[in-house]
Amino acid sequence: MAVAEHPTTARGTGGRQAGPVVRRRGLRSSWPQYVAISPFYLLFLVFGAFPILFSVYLSFTDWDGIGDISFVGLQQYAYLVQDARFWNAVSNTLIIWVISTVPMLFLALLMAFLLHQNIRWKGFYRVAFFVPNVTSMVAMAIVFGSIFSDSFGIVNSTLTALGLPTIAWLSTEWGIKITIAVMVIWRWTGYNAILYLAALQAVPEDVYDAAKVDGAGFWRTFFSVTIPMLRPVILFTVITSTIGGLGLFTEPQILFGAANGNGTVGGVNEAGMTIVLYQYDQSFSQLDFGYGSAIAWALFALAAVFAVINWRLLRDRDAVPRPASRTTPRRSKEVAR
Amino acid sequence: MSAPELTRTSRAQRDRLAVTRPRRSRQWVLSRVVTHGCILVGVLLSLFPFYWLLVMSTSTTGQIFGYPPNLLPSTHLLENLRNVVANVDLLGAMLNSFIVAGSLALLVVLLDSLAAFAFAKYRFPGRDVLFVVLLVTFLVPGNLSLVPSFVLMSELGWTGQLQALIVPGAANAFGIFLLRQFAQASIPDELIESATLDGAGFFRTWWSIAIPMLRGGLAFLGIFTFVTAWNDYIWPLVVLVNPGTQTLQTALAQLNSVYTTDYGMIMAGAVVSVVPLIGIFLIGSRHFIANIAAGALKG
């Protein structure tokens, strides 16, 4: 008998001990549980923890991956601090993150709100909105590359057909950033909308009824009822989009990567160079493993700063995280329907 | 280009609504029209890139470059596919992707459910500390260790080989955490007690009770793992140094970077990479969408 997760079970069965209910088992008799959980820890030690420690060391070295490793102390970091290309990548990453996350979360909220009205074919709409999220980003980056192509893209063809001037999406600094942001928005709006929709379905109907009685219109209801009720989920999506935004790689790499034939990485003026693309380029194209590792740790520091900000946001509204977990079972059932 | 389409549909809807629900107020009808209109625009934008992929993959490169653009699918898909196969080993890459994504899905489902079952339903010394450690590993960003992971793989002699993509991900914190939630919620303690009374050991109980009772969560985790592994790009790009071994994503990226001018062919390759996944997603979409949302709400 090993069941003890439920305190009541453990206590309650104490009387009728056909087999002894053991609250705490010895190390030896628990061997099957240790065997069961060990794969994860072993794999993490070898393929997770060890590389991370190794990368700390590598960031203090100069190494091309083949020759001798030479220890250079803080030189990589000293270079990083005054490396204009690195700071350009940081600013690109943050700009693309802002111009993709803000419209994306707003559109997702709006879509969830609309889907939450009692409409037909909700199932179909949910699938249609979610499909972009499960498709290969490599393939779709290629598709977006031709949709936004300067010369033959459907976007510019449409502009021409409407008698408007065309825009060099893939060869101007803002065009590049907008194209990448559009791909991110396209891929993640539906995902976020599905999350919001699930949370909306957990909001009691009478809250909306009360708003209606008070004479609140569509927009008033949206901003005064819907958004506050969704705050925990919104914070969750902000956190996930921060993680995703800082790690942006595939979209810029496919469109503006090294092997793109035009000889430049990151597009015009490196406008599409993100931190991870720069890390990849320095590590595996320039074969500068030491500097690549230093960039990785700079990215980690940036991610940590954002994690602290996110954590502050969560903590300051201390009533926020709890309702989410308390109502979870009901919500998930609601979603499954 | 979607605007006229929209008005037509909206008008049709308004007509239908007006016929079937004659007593509704004008304002109500208007708000319905606006709601459906916005949703339709969203659906069109969401699906348009897929439609455009279909159009381009069935067109010749000349048609793609032409103006005015060809808005309807053409008839050159097979020809484009033949060109793809002639230039890259697309079938081999596809097979590799299936091997990697399939074995990862299977391994993750088995190993994560074992660990999750132990964490959720058994007490053993150090359990809570170990679980906290597992949660902390969540916070470690994956891209941090790209370089050292590559070095490790080359020390192991795994660069250019599929196990470099499979083994490191064979068990993960996300799945264990998720399935533990499922196990706590859905496996009654009494069932495990009676199995134990009948003399079933831990692994027997896992196989005959936990696996069947967790099948919803397992299906989700399996599909999720498959999709993620299938779409993974940066790690295969780094570690598959052997040009003979590629996944669909790296093969496609290579196709795109080497044959930049043959768009019809590149798009045909993209179709091959997108279609199996959409199929798998559509089969499991109910489970998938529900659980994505449930998982996030728990977080």
C-alpha cells in the first residue's frame, strides 16, 4: 500500500489494515518509484545541467570548436558590452517583441470575446484559429517570404491593384521587422485566443448580465468586465510571449539567415538580426564558441530581468494567481466540451 | 481582397437571420453581423497563408512571378514534387522526421507517465524536493546551451545522427508536471489500493491502471510532443552536420536557401512538411485544444 497523497485516505484506512498503509516508505521498498522518476533526472544531468555549466566555462574562453581552448577571462563579455551588432540585435528583438505581442494579445482577446458570443460553428472556428500554431514555422516562413516579397508578393500586388505605392517589405528596416512580427502574430494569435476563450467560459454569466443591467455597451463590457476577469490568463500569455519573443530565431533565420544567398545575415542593416540568430551566427557560422556562449548568457540575463518583472506583476496583484488554479477543474471541463 | 467576400457573406447571414428570427431587434441583428464579420475576417487571415501555399505549390515558378498574380490553384503540383525529390532527399528527410517525432512521442509518453504516476500517487523519501527540482528545470531556457550541447554531442559521436534529437528529449519536466495533474485528478486511490492488494507491483499498476486512466492526457502529450519535435528547427540545424541526415525542416530550409528561384518547387516541399502535421492535428484537435487551454490555466 503506497497510497498516501490524500491525507484522508491515509488516515481513514488506518483501522482496516488488511495491508499496512504506509505513509512514509523506506528507501529500499520505494525502488520502483525511484526507477520510474530516474530517466528524467539522468537525462537532465547529462543533457541539461552539464551543458549549462560547460557554457559558463566556455564563455570565459576563446575557442573555435576544433583547436585548443584558451582561457581569456572576461574578455568575451568586455567585447559584448561594446559590440554594436549585439546591441542592435537586442533592440531588434525587443522592438519585434513589442510590435508583435501588443497587437497579437489584443486581437486574441477580441477573437476570444467574439467567439464567446453564442455563435454556431465555434468548434470549426477554434480549429481554424489554432491551425497556424501547429504548422512548421520553416514552411510558413517561406510562404510569408513570398507573400511579402518585394517584387511578386501578393501584398504588393494588392497594393498595386489598389493604386497604392508598394512597400519593400523584405529590404527596408521597418519592413523586415513588420514582416517578422506579422509571422509571429499569425502563428500565436489563435493560440492565445483559445486560452482566453477557455478562461472566458469560466466567467459566470451573471457578471455579464449585471454589466448589461448597468447599461454597459460592447466596448465598456470588453474593457471593464472581460479584461479584468482575464488578468491571470493575460499575465500567463504575456510571460509565454516574453519567453518566445526573446528566443525568436526560425522566422528571421529562414528569411534573413546566413545562407540566404545575398551574403548578409539579418537582412538590410541587420534589421532582422535577433539575439538568438546572432548567437547562432557567431557560434556556428563564425565558429566563435566562446563569444556564442557569452551571448547566450547575456540572453539569459535579459530573460531573468523579464522574469523578475513578470514575477513582480504577478505578486503585486496578489489576488490574481489564485483564482486561476482554484477554478481549474471546472474550466478544463468547460473547455473540453 | 477579402473585403467584398466579407460583405457578401455578412449580407447573406443578415438575410438568413432576418428570416429565421423576425422578432429580433435591428441592433441585435447588426451586432451579430459585426461579430460574424470579424470572426470571418480572422478565419480568412488565419487560413489564407495555407491557401496561398496551395496556390503556389501547384503553380509553375513563372505563374508565381507573374502579374496580375494567379489567385487560383493550378495543376503543377506533381511536377513540382518531382523537382523537389530530384534535388533533395525529401523522402529520407520525411522518414527521419517521422522516426524522430514518433519515437520521441512514444518515449515521452511512457517515461513521463511513469514518473508522473510515481509523483502523484506514491510517497517516497525526497519526493517533494525532487519535484521542486523538476519544476526549477522548467526555468532553464533551452537556447542557453546550444554550443555546449553541440560539443557534448560531438564528444559522444552523435552529431549528424538521429539519436542526438531523440535521447535528450526522451523525458521532460513539462509532461511529468502535466500528467501528474491528470493523475491526481483522475486516478482514485482506492483503485491503486485494490491493485496492490491483488499483488500488483508498481509497474504492473502503472501499466494496467495508470495508462488506461490517463489516456486523454497521454494522447495530448503524445500529439504535442510529435508536433513540437516535427517542427523543431534550431537544434536539428545545429546538430545534423551530416548532409546525408536531415529532418524535413532542415531539408526544407536547405531547399529554400539553395534553390532560391524555383518557388514552385520550394512550395511543394513546404506542402509535404505541413500536410502530415495538419492531418494529425485535425484528428486530435479536440483533445489538443482543450488540453492546451487547461494546461495554461493551471499555470
